[in-house]
Amino acid sequence: MAGELNRWGERPRKPCFAGQYDGLPGESSRQTQLFLPVRDYDLAATLDSGQVFRWQRDGNIWNGVLGKHFLQLAQTRDGIHVRAAAPVADWQFLRDFLQIETDLAAILKTFPDDEPMRAAVKACRGLRLLRQDPWECLASFILSSTKQIVQIRQIVALLAGKYGKPALGAGLNSFPTPQRIAAASEAELRACKMGFRAPGLLNAARKIAAGKLDLEKIRTLDYASAHAELMTLRGVGAKIADCVLLFGYGFDSAFPVDVWIERALQELYFPRRRAGDKRLRRFAATHFGPHAGYAQQYLFHYMRTKLK
């Protein structure tokens, strides 16, 4: 975001709550608002960097459904204004999702001090990793296979529209539960334009609904075990498993390698010689430090938006 919306280093303010600001249009006394003081945060880059697929931009406002709530987020120079379409008793779910308490400066210091990484950080400063609901994250990335971001958004919107429950105070639906998806047929899911991805989504939903895969248990596993557990699912390869571990569980060592990251590593780090897939993965596993997944997201967004 440009200009005054990206003035990093602001001194945090105390939160202000319902009725204490008028930063979003169309507010009424029945709606609940929140101000999140946060610095070094680029909301646009974060929500539009391929981590999530249910947020739509309207000018300076981002509309989306998080859990059962329809929310509008707007960034100003000193934080993020939030409006919910229905009263919210506890905002911790949003703070966790946005990861506003993350010490981004400390994470950036762990990145390798090389020209590609410096350029990516400079271009994407303020980009954060979100902490998503593991089921929605898993389902979304199963549906992402060989699809562009705009197409993934369309599929996810169709799926939520058909199988999700209405979000509070809005005309949009929450993301459907595994149980709801498990009760559908493959043909019904294919009607949401997901094609060959339907069997994978159905398989995952039915395993979770039947208790054969415990998404909460994955939080307790080490990276290798969690990765292997996710890859028992149909349609979940190394890249999708890494995306779920990184965006859904906070395994910062997970380093998803897709076509954009492969291109970034090849062009930025091996410009004079072709590096094979195994070499790229070995390089990624050792070069980017303890927060390699964070570095990956900076490279991904930099490659996709700045160098494409």
C-alpha cells in the first residue's frame, strides 16, 4: 500500500472500540468496531499474497468471512480498523488470524543477507503470515492444485455459497464444515467447478468427519511427522502439506515450493545454471533460516507481483 497507508514505525495506540471512530463508511450503532494498533503491517500484501482466498478488496476496505463473522478491515497509517456486521464478544480470533503481535523485525533479521532477499523485503515490507483455521486452509489448498489465485477464489466462493452456513449479519456464508462436505457426493462437489480436485476434498472431509484424521493432533507433532500425516490424504503432496503447516499451524520451517518459488529460486539464486528440484529443496532447507516459510512468502509475493 502506498503513501500514508504504509507509514511504518508508528507508535502503537490503545485500542478504541465501538463508536469511538468513524473510519469506515455506512457504520451504524448496531455494528461492532475495533481498532487494532499495529505497525509494520501491510494488510493488502498480507491478504492478497496467496495465503487466503475469501477476502475481497473494495477500495481501502477488505471484506471477508472469518469463522462465523463477516468483517471489514481497513488500514490507516496507525493501525487496522475493523467492523463486524454483528456484535463480537471476543476479538481474539481476529488477533490470532492477523498475527498482529508477531515481532516482524525479529523475523526479518533471521533472513539471509543476500541481494534477492533484501530486494524482496524492501518490496514487500509489512507482509505477514496469517494463522488460519486448519480445515479451511487444508480444503482451500487441496482446491488450489494447478489453479491461479483468482480461480481458487471462485471455487472456494461457490463451495461456501452452496454448503456453508450464513455468516452473522451478512449475505455471505461461513466456510463449510468437514461434516457438511462429507455428506455431499463427488458429482455435487464437481458442480462447484473444482473438477479433479473433488475426490481429494471429499476424501479429506470424510476422514476428518469419521475421526480418522485429527487436525488438532497435528499441532502437537514435529514438522516431519505433521507433514507425513497430511500427505496420507489424497491430493495432498509436499507443497500442499507445507502450505497447510505454514499458514494453518505456524510451522515457520515449512517451505512450500510451487512454480513461483521454483522460478524465484532459479532466477534469483541460480541464474547461470539450471538447478534440479532436489537441489532447490536442499538449498531452501538450509539457506533461509528458522523462519524459512516467512522468507518463502516474501519471495513468492515479490516474484508474483514485482518481477513477473
